[in-house]
Amino acid sequence: MRRFFATFPAGAYDIVARDLKRFKMSELVMREHDDSSLVFDTTLTDERIIEMRYFTNAYRVLDRASDLDSSSLTGRFYQLTFLRNGQPESLPDHERESIEREIGSTFHLIKDAHKSRNNFVLIERANGSRFLTLRLSRAKFKRDDLEPGELRPELAHVLCVAARLSASHTVVDPFAGHGAIALEAVRGFGCRSVHASDIELDPARRRHDSIDWHAADARALAYLHDAAVDRIITDPPWGHHALDPAIAELYTGFAAEALRVLRPDGLLVVLTGLTDAADAFATARESNPDACTALFEPLGSWNVLVSGRSASILKYRKLVRRAVGG
């Protein structure tokens, strides 16, 4: 097995780790972690790791430069950087010179930060551990230019993983904005029945043959029949970290409509920066003529960082209860 270090959206470790447990112990073993990074041993290829859609960056860990096969290198040039707790810092001259000598002599590479396609990174973590790494190239979809405010694909993927999304599911994002979540449902999970809507459609929205776009208020999703959806995955407006009356009405109205369109046992996953957002889902109820009441059962909550702002991922299941005597 080879050792790797990878980063992911801060606060999402439990979600990422649960997904990685699908691999056999002979394929991948997690060694240590914090809330935004992971050290693991694996037999998976570099290409498989690069394509893991929730990793923001991935690095091959080297006990020494000679651990790296020259076939993993690209071109004649390299650069060396130092990250302490995820932030770039300067290395003492003697330490930098020692590492650069080893890299240069082992691989016959030339130091040139401008021409380099081989990015060696010395990483120091909060627990004091240090290791030399080679940063892997990033998958193309992670390098795409984003519109201002658009959700990063790695975070969109985390939300879909939290929802246990699969290709057979019908999924909707009723606060779709640019469509990052809907696009990830298609590209990352192979979903073919994907609905995306917003009160006004953004001209720069992500378009795909498998995404049906609708102009609609999230409180009145007229384009969806009752119990038509397996998963709702969305990032509604955050407002000002607390439920002011207008935002409160938006969330409670959306919660009621989500109960209507979700199938029994369907899942709702919400990314929000509102500290009181859970109140809207805790009080949501839907009464049906057949004496059944639907409500949201909380399944999980994760504190995350989104562009440096505190947020939460909330997960619920639609639970249908039959009234006594019904």
C-alpha cells in the first residue's frame, strides 16, 4: 500500500469516512484525520484518488524522495512549498536546501516554480506530524471556473453523499441557483431524473440533458406531484444567521412543500448558515385525508465551513405516521 494525504470541505469528515468504508481493508485503510483532512493507505491508483469527488486536494506521502517512482513525475522542473495547518509558510533555509538537494539528485529535476509541473509539498499538521508529499494533479471538473457564489463541486458531492444518492433516485434542488448540486447528481452519481428550480432562473446556470430546469417558488413546486421525489438536496438562502420573519416564512413554507413532494422515507439534505434553521423542519407537518401525518425525522447534523463562514448540513427523513384509529 502507498500512503496519501487528502483534504476535503471542513467539517465533513464523518460523511467522507462513511463513504470510504465501502472499500475493502485490502484496498484502503484510514490512518489519522482531523475535520478537514485525512491520511490513508491504499492500493488505489493515483487516477482513482484524483477522481474522488469530495477531495479538494490529494498528495502522495513520501518518507523520503526516493520512495517516488519517476513515472509519477511530469517534466524536468519542480517546486517545493511548505504548508503548516493548511497555510503556506517559509521554511528555514537549511531545511529547504536539504530537501531540495534530495529531490534534485534523486530525480534529476531542476528547481523552477514558474515551469514546474511537479509540486512537492512539506506538510505539517496541527498534531505536529510532518511529511513530504507530491501533490497530485486535480481533476478537470475541480478546476472549472465558478460563478460568484456558486457551490464548489467537492461540497456539492459531500451533500449528495450525505443524502445517500444513487443513480436510480429522482432528485430535486428547489434553490438551485447556478445548479452545482443538480450537476453533481448527474456527473458524480449518474442520476437521470434531476429537477432544478429557483424563483428566477440564472442565465449562467449549469445546463445538462438530464437536468430539468423550472422557474418556481420553493414553497410551491407545482411541477412536482405528491410523493414524487426520492431526495431533496439544496442550499437555500442563508439570510443573517438567524431566522428573521421573511427567511423564517421561506424555510417553513419550503419544509411543508418538501414533505408533500418527498416519498415516504425520502431524504432531505440542507446546507444552511442559519443557526435556527432546524426549527423549520422540526415543526413541519403534513396531514393527509387518509389519517396519516408526515413529519421530518432528524438523522444527522454536521458543522462545516463554507468560504470561511460557519454553516451546517442538516439531514432528515420523511416519516409517515398513521393516526390512532386511522
